[in-house]
Amino acid sequence: MITVALAKGALLQDSVSRFSKAGLDFSSVLEPSNRQLMVPSSCGRAKALLVRNGDVPVYVAYGQAQLGVVGLDVLNEHQLPVANLVDLNFGACHMAVAVKESSSYKSARDLPPHCRVASKFTNCAKKFFEDIDLPVELVHLSGSVELGPITGMAEAIVDLVASGRTLKENGLIEIDHLFDSTARLIGNPLSLRLDTGEIESIVQSIQSDQSTHN
Amino acid sequence: MITVALAKGALLQDSVSRFSKAGLDFSSVLEPSNRQLMVPSSCGRAKALLVRNGDVPVYVAYGQAQLGVVGLDVLNEHQLPVANLVDLNFGACHMAVAVKESSSYKSARDLPPHCRVASKFTNCAKKFFEDIDLPVELVHLSGSVELGPITGMAEAIVDLVASGRTLKENGLIEIDHLFDSTARLIGNPLSLRLDTGEIESIVQSIQSDQSTHN
């Protein structure tokens, strides 16, 4: 039986729709009344684990799920040993550096050395500032990162930006771009190697359906 | 102006009520329509930062908030330099080790060495297993930790237990106890040292109100 780790939240609906085109119907996870975290597909051939974004690569890396759908942002942040199989081209957003609109910084290189940068994605932020050779003090926050500059705790933030509305509402402006992110189909490397065709056929259906989306 | 970091969620209502008895009325944060993260008190003398549980000690440690309310579980997990001022005696729960009901383990010492333990509180779990001298592989999850044993990823979990309902619903049973947790009033050490009486009077009001609760 194949197990698929799906992220609760913004990616769920599109994830379910891609698997449904590949013959696995997990639509019951979308019912508002669903409280189950482990949901069988309607055909009984597979099951879905409904987990937080950041936990999708964990369940796939440990092999409790053979496949999963998660954003590239989470993959880059957690760096777990999973195979990045298909770019699903939904859930588009990007990782950005933002500061107060009123500040004079026009790019991340303008930030003062050793300034504070708040982020939920401190690994991505660390790599970015190392690459541009700017030493900063990273402050890990678990939510509402935009409060960092507003309260004066941080000079800048590194955060995911989709529409840009949250930045605007909080008087922040983007000054640098780390990478673009979209949802990815990921797989457990060992399960893929031992696969007798079952996983591959699902991956190929999703991949060819994906080609028609491009 | 005094800034107070309050945790969104289960502790919020009681936190607001304790500050209100000390003369700071933040009741507007409880209005369902409130979307602001920084909310002035009705008297204008103070403001509240509405943040995630885990971020309360961060804002207090960095001095953006002089006071905050958060559970001992979060303080033990994050180990940030904040002063633990008053045990507010609400939000009672405890940190526990749990396994599948069907397992034969009666205490954490029965777990096989090098087994996997899933938790959101991996620092607390690490300390506990080091103290009992049992080497385990900790798997950090960000939510729904009860899925760990259900999927077979982990032999046990370390998680917060309040009523015990989540464990029961997921066929899990508690086999060991790490520590009891309640909400705490915390403070920024430097702000407390430089205080000219304003912070102290709030802390004392909350403390004496607390004595009447005991």
C-alpha cells in the first residue's frame, strides 16, 4: 500500500487534484468535517497522511510515506534526504528579504553587518547571507515574522512572499530575492529504488499530467 | 511605555484577565474581529504583542517586550535568557512520554536503546533521555506528533498532555512524566534591572492577585 504525505493548508486542494488525475482519490481529506490524519483513498490502494508543511519531508525521509507534496521553501529549509521528483507548478511564491518601507536599504547588501534578521526560515537565510558574505544575527520566529521590524527587534526579515499583501499591510518592502518556490512531488529514495512499478506509475501519471499544465 | 508579549491561543483569555486586574486592559485582543498583532491597552499606557507561543520568550529575551506570559513547557524547550517571575497557575498540563496502548512498555526505561522518539519538544526530550541514560533517536515534528507511533515512524512520543483526550483518541498511553507546566509571567532581565517602578508595580499586582487565587 502506498502512503502519501500531504501538507495541510494552501497546497492541499491542488495536491489532491494531481493525485486524483493519477488515479488516487483522496478528496475526502478536503471535507471540512474530516478530523482524521490518516485517510484511505477511495480505491483503498493508498492512504494519505495529513501533516504540517514542515513534517511532509520528515515522513518521506523516514519512509513512512513513499511520496509527498511540499513547497521547495520547506525542502530548502529542512535539507532532508528526499528525492525532488516533479515540479508541480502550483503554490508559487518566493523567498525574499524585506525591510521597513521607511528604511534606506535598497538591497540586502546595504544592511549593516551584524544587524538582526528575523525569519521562520533561518537555514535559508543563513545560506543567503553567507553567500553574500554579510554577517548577520539570525532570530528564529515561529510566526508573524513581520512583527520583527515593526517592533524594532530586527532590521530585516527573510520570509515567503506570495501576493505581497502581508508585507504591504505591515509597511514592509522587499529588497532582495532568494529563490522562487513551487510545490514539488517528493519521494523516499529507498522506496523508489525498491519499487516494482507501482510508485513509478503514479509519478509518471503526475509528470505527464504536469506536462499538459505547462 | 510597557510592552507585553502574549501568546495567541489557549493562554490568551486568562493572560488578559490577569493584566486587567493589574490595571492594564488588553481585552480588545480577544475580539474575534481583531487582526492587529500590536494592540494598545485601553489606557494607552501599554501595548500587547500578540505572537505565537514559542515567540513570547524571544520578544522578551530581546527586550522588545518587558513582560510576557507563556507556558513553562515553552520556557524549558527554548532556554532563552528571561526571568521566570510568577507562576500564574493556569494552562495546567504536563510533558509526558507516550506509546501505543498495545505496546509492552510500562515506563520510558523499558524503551529499546536507539529507538525513535518523535516530539515538538526535542530539547526537553533530549534532556529527559540523557538524564535516564537511554540513547534515543529524536525526530522533530512540528505538529500531530501522535502520528509518529501510529505510522510506525517512532516507538514513542514526548508531548504536552492536558486532558489526555488526544492520546486516547489515537490509541496512545502515557508511560512517563517529564514535568508539570503552567503559565508563567516572564520578564526581560535588563528591563527589570533598569525599571523605575512601573514594571515592578505590575508584577506585584499580578503576584498579589495570584496569591488570592492560590
